[in-house]
Amino acid sequence: MNQKNNLLRPVNYEKVKKGSVAGIVACVIWMILGLLFLAVAAFYFIDAKMEEGKSQSQTEEFDPYQRYSLENSWKTVSVIGISYEFAEDFKGANKYYMAFTESGDFVIVKRKGDLPEEYQPLLDYMFSDDSSMPEAMELRGVSVPIDDDIREYAIEALNELFGEEYVTEEIFDTYVGQNFLDMTKKPAGNADYGVVLPMFVMGAFFCVGALLCLVMFAKRRNHAIAEINKEKERMLQAQMYRNEESEAGEEYAAATVIAGDFKHFQGTSQPDTDTLEGLIKENAPQKANFFLGLIGALAGSLLGAALWIAIGFTGFIAGIAGFAMLKFALIGYQKLGGRLDKKGAVLCLLIAAAMIPTANVLECVIAFCRVFFEYDAGVDTIQYVVMNFGELMTDSEMWPDFWKNLVIGYGLSIWASYGLIGSILSYKEPER
């Protein structure tokens, strides 16, 4: 009975119209904010490109004894010999070589992959007794400080070349210096790309979200205006009918009253079923927009996943965030889809269930990236972690903790969301 009363309750379309207009204004503000973020990202990107181009237009001789790393220009060095790789980075893509200059100095060189065929004369000169001195080859890269791990491997490589424990940590700087030539990088100067990606992501998120909400509020406003116009037309027709009825005279009115009393006296007065059903249909909630609701549910679950990851890095059990995933997904579906129906509720439940292991995997991926970024911060490092996730988890013996967190996450999520899940599964659609 209460449900029918709610359905029969007239919708205040003037209020809906005002709320939609307020939503449109808010969306425009969010759109402007997103465009500002995109403008800032574009400014920093252009500035970084200009700084990068300026530094790459300059060339200087590589000085391995320079105490500070300078990436304001290309650094070049002429070598007549080169060793096989003595170390490689954690991805195995970039390798370190010991090169020998015309002046008799050793320099460390980092380049991508194995040495190409053109380096063979340099290898022969280093390791073949009957090889003549080759033509010097110019190498170009960026001057980068030598870290402790590479220093240890370089000392071992030099002592192997000399055939004795000749090079020690105390005299390493005298023979090799403080910097090595990184051929895998380009000079960036004062270019800073660190701000570009976060600003671009935030700007794109705000713009896309504002655009979707703008479409939703515009449709809701147009619908409200259409219903207001219909109501005005109905009121005008009713007024015209009352005027015609009064002009018919007292005789017609009396006859109508008598007929109505007689019908009531006979007990045959019944509500017009067709009119009642039409009124219910007319005032029933509008059908949900499944596509927009899906976007809202995904966006809400992503917020829950972000909360999961944030809680996980604070050291607490992140499983309780599973309830937030489901709650945010339901809110997102309802806000963008227009209303929550059973199909949407079950969809939100499935999305939240899939997002729990996804968030758990992302938490581990971010943990690996944080470690590897200390050695090489870049997109290829993220790609390496993703492509070798299983192997990294096995090598670091993190699988037991992963499954434990997953079980605890599902358990806490079900426990915290038990009532909400039950209401979703037993939810019945209101009759339209």
C-alpha cells in the first residue's frame, strides 16, 4: 500500500528542473576546472619539450670525474676498446660495459641490449692479442652518477681484466671516476615531466565525468520541462472543460448530480482502473540508463579500489574497503543511471566482487614499482612489473600474503556488506 502511495505521489517537476539546472552549473564548473588542469599539463609539457630540445642541441665532452650529474647537454667520449657486459639492470634490458679511451682511461658505459656487430673491432682489441688498434668510435649519452651496486660490479670486472686484485674501492674513483655514460637516456636539462601525467589524468577525469553528468542533467531538465508543459496543457484543458460545464446551465449540472447520486446509491461507483493504472505508470520511476549506470558503477568501484590500496599501504587490513567498493558502485549507478534497479544492483555486486582481487593485484604492482623506481623510474619499468608479475611474486615469496589478504578481504567485505547484499538479491522492482 505504501509503495502504491509513493507511486501515486505527484512528482514536483519544478523542483527537478531547479535541481537539474544546479547540476548543470556544477558540471560546467567541474568542466572548467578539468580544462584548467589540462591547460596546466599542456603548459608543463610544452615547457619540458622546449627545455629538452635546448639541452639536446648542445654537445660536450664526457668527464667521468665530474662530481655532479649534468643532463643539460649530450656527453661524448671516443673509445678504442670495450668489454663484454659486466652487469645489467633488473629488467635485463639495459647492460653495463667497460670502455677504454684513447688516453688510457676506463669509463663505464650503459646501453640498451647486446653490443651490435659494429662494436666487434672494439671487443677484439680488448681481448685479442693479435688485433690492431681500431678506429675510435664516438659514444654519446648522458652523464649519470655511479651507484654502489654498479661500482662493486665494475671493480670485479676491472680486476678480472687485470688478472689480479688491483682495483680497490679506495682507488676506483682514480681509475673510473664518479659518473658513467648512460646511452639509454637523452639530456632533459631542466625539463620536468613529473607534473604532466598527474595533471592530464585529473583534467581528463574531471572533463569526462563532467560531460557525462552534464548530459544526464540536461536530459533530466528537458524531461522536467516537457512534464511541466504537459501539466500546464492538462490544467488549461480542465479549465476549458469547467467553463463549458458551467455554460451548460443548472439543468445539466443537476442531472449530472442526480445521476452520480443514483450510481453511488446503487453501489456501482468504482475507481477507473484504466485511469489508475495510467496514473501509476505516469508517476512510476523512470527506467534506468544502463550504460551511464555502468560507467557510474565502475567509477564508484574504482574509488573503492583506491581506498583499498590507500588502506593497504598504511599497514591496516584493506578488506573492509570491499564494503566501500560496493557502496560507491551503487551510488555511482544510481547517480548516472537515474535510478537503481535490480539489474543495476546485481551488476554493482559483480563489479565489486571483481574489483577486490584487482585492487589486491594493483597494491602488489604498486609495491614493486615503488621499489624498482629507485633504480629506473619510467613506463617501461611499470610494463616490466606487469609482464613479470607472477615471477616477481614467486621470487619475493609474496603469494601466501596475497591469498591471505584476498581471503580476508572477501570475508570482511561479505561480513560488512551482508545486509546490503541480502537486500540486493531480494530487491523487487516497483510495478510500472
